[in-house]
Amino acid sequence: MRDDPADYALNHWRRFETPQEHAERVEAAEREAGRYFTAATAPQLQAYHDTMEFLRPYRGPVWDRRRAAAQAKWDQSTAGARELFNITADEIMRDGEVSEATSLAWDVLIDLAEQQPAPLTPTIHHQPQASL
């Protein structure tokens, strides 16, 4: 595992490449890796957005914890795709293309994402109040 996810941006400078040209290559690599990431994490993103939309009108510590839990679930469920994003961007910066092995790994993640059932909309469970 890499020490810094942005290593691909710091490494792989081409001889006589200007900073602007390098920045454009980094942007193109991230755009391509991002396309794969978006396809592979669509169900998780939908679940995250649905949860945040549901929680939007509520305020207070309980709801803040629920938002934090949704963020943590997103982070945990997309950790593998984020690492693969970094590998993909690194390969594009180094070789100008994605390796067959990395492409296959994305295909597997995307297939798994497409097979996942639709996320459920969160609900609130109210506790009945005791009568006075």
C-alpha cells in the first residue's frame, strides 16, 4: 500500500515536462480513474445520498452521529475502490494506460455493484411516550 494516495501526482514526471503539462496529465489520470470509481461505487453513493437526504431536516447530536455513521459506512464500503483508484491513476501516469489486471479488478467491482440490490430508504423508529 502506498504511503500517500497522491504519490502518483508527485511521481512519473516526464523528461522536459512543464508543471502545467504534468498537472494536465494528473487531471486526465484522475478523470479516467474517477470514471471507474463512479461505476464501481454507484450503489454505495446512492445509499449515502438517500441517507443524507433523509437526515437533512433533522438537527442535534443524534442526527449528527447518524450523519457521521453514514459517512463512515461510505468510507468503509468504498475503501477498496479508493485504493484501486490510486493504482489506476498511478498506472496511467506511469504507462499511459490501465493494465489488464487493474482493468479486470474494476470489471469485477463494477459487476458486483450492478448485482447489489437497491438501497433501502432509512426510516425513523419512534418510541411511544409514556403517559403522565
